[in-house]
Amino acid sequence: MFQKHVLLFATFLLMGAVISNTLISIYFTQPSVSDPAALTNSILLSKKVQATIYYAWGIAIGAFIVVATTPEITTRKDFVKYMTDEFPNSYVFYVFIMAVAVLAIYISPETVDLTQYPLITIRFEPYFLFVNGLAVGMVALYALYRFLTHMRRTNAGPDVRRDTYLILLGISGIPVCELLFEIVLPNYGIDLRAPGFVVEIALIGLIAFAIREKSFLQDLIVPVAETQSATKATYDLDRAKTYAVLERDGAQSFEIFRDLVTHGAQGLCISRRSPKTIMQDFGLEKTPILWLSRVATEKNSVRPSPPEKVALAIEHFISVGANAVVLLDGFEYLVAHNDFSSVLALLHDLNELVALHDAILLIPLDPSALQDREFALIRREAALLGSMAPEVHELTRFPA
């Protein structure tokens, strides 16, 4: 929702630029036709106000780009924290270029030629054209760099890529249209502002279509490193393996998981417990957590049936994560809402995935909740850990 709020604010600024230009033209330009000096001043005033609001739009759309491509930013508070912790950053330089462009608007002398009125020619200084061209290029390149880098890092699917390209076209096209129809063409006495406005509205429509249902990119589970601990790691697990942690309450699984993600691994937690509870109980601040639930409607929830939904979430995560570790807390819940054979097939697939991507999969498991045959099949796919398998568990710890 924070992404949409930022984008909505940027859209209001864009509409404000168009409306201000229209009102100034109606209330100042038309009555001044007989007074060339007053007409010149009103034209320049409308241009400066419109351009200032457009660059404010540029700053706001830059903030949207940062928010949409930075997974840890979900609120205004997160954005402020990011800007403070990462200062100076690329967005600061981006804002600086926008500010220089606004300054150029007010210090650069423009010449308005009314000799062929109603044809109006506005001539600008070369440095003014250069600074504005630089600002327009900055908007286009900043969006291109941030979004394409983010998609490459997250291995985005075809639907997300399509929506990203639409957003890139909209964000890059609007300032290009503004530069072309409001600065370059008027410099040669060509007035195409009306069709330019139509094109800009169409570009806004492209962006709106791309984020029509959800906050942009929210479906991607992006690996985020947890705050690292200065202490030595407690557990040393072999990678490319699936571990069944034999216990009744899952506490030890979360202990192992937290130890791994605070010592270099990037983790994904899928659990029957609510994400808020897990964050509070186990001190996980950045690690993505999915709520395994039939009724939860939050964006960070996944339904237990069909089990392929869980497989897709895990597959995407471990394919892009560094030293990925996944905690699947709710195996019995999956069995309860699917037949055991389909859940076992899920385990087969996940076992192969973690082997291919050199990841770790932790599955808390209560043997008493399963039949002997079912437990025997699981043992063939997973190494055993936990308080109910002490002889194996002790081997997972670092020597004192």
C-alpha cells in the first residue's frame, strides 16, 4: 500500500502541473493579448510553475522506484530509516539533479517571440536545455537501472516482467514527452501541447494497469539478510540437504533457523504461526515469513492446498537466495489438507531443489502424528535432527 500511496501522490503532482498550466493560461494569458509584456510574463509564469511541479513529480516517482525495488521498505518509517542508514545513496544524487533542474528554470533567461501570435516561440539557453535533458535522462535511466537490476536479482516471472516494462515505459515516457512538447518543440515555434497531454495521460494509464491489483512486485519473495550476530554459530549443517527436526513444538527448529540466518544464510520461513508472533518470539526482523493458512488473507500468506503453491514459493526463494535456508513449519498441517502421497511428492521435489541449489530445508516433525509407514518414507528423504534424535542432533553442533 505504501508503494501505491507514493505513486498516487506522484500522479496528483502530474495532474497538478497540467491543471496549473491550464488555469494560468485562462486567467492570465487571454486578458493580456493586447499587452505583449504581460502576455510574455504570464507565459513564462505558467511554464515555470508547470516545470517545477513536474520535477516534484520526478522526485516523487523516484521515491516510488526506490520503494518498489527495496523489499525492506513497506512503510514511511522504513523509507526514512533506509535513507538514513544508506546515506548517501543513488536517490540522493537523483534528487540533487532534479533540484539543479528546478534552479535552472528560475535563473535561466528565456525569450518569448510573439511576432507571429497566436504562434508562440520560446527560446531557451543551451545550458538550460542541457540541464533539463540531463534530468529527463536521469529519470529514465534511474528507473531502468533499479527495476532491471531488481528483476535480475529476484528472477522475476513473465507476468512481473511484463508489468515492469509497462511501468518503465510510463515513467520514462512522461518526462520525455514533457521535454519534447513543452521545451524542444516550442523552441522551434511548434505547439503540440494538447496531443502531448493525451500521450502523457495514456502513459499514466500504462502504469496504473501494471499495478492494477496489487502493490507492484509484492508477489516476489526477496531474500533479505537478517542482522548478523557477532557470536560464533552454534549449528553446522551440511548444505544441499533436507533435515527433519524431530520435536513436538518446533522450538528447536526455529533455534537452528535463527542461528543460520544470523550467521550468513538468507532464510525463508513458512509456518502455521503468524508472522508477527514469529518475529516477536524469535527476533527475526528482516527474514521473509509466509503464513501457512487457509483463511489468512494477508499478502504474506500461502494456502496449504494444493501443495504446489508451497513448492513454488520455496523454489523461487532458493533459486535467488545466497546460502538459502528454508524452514517449513507445518508438515502435519499440509498432510491434514492434502493426501499424504501429494505431500510426500512435495518433499521429493523440495529435496531435489535444495540439492540443486546447495540450500538447506528444515522441517519440524512430530513422529507421533504420522503412521509408521509414512514416517519411514520421510526418513528416506531427510536426515534426522532434534531432541527426539539426540545422537544425530549432537553432531550438528560446533565443538565447544
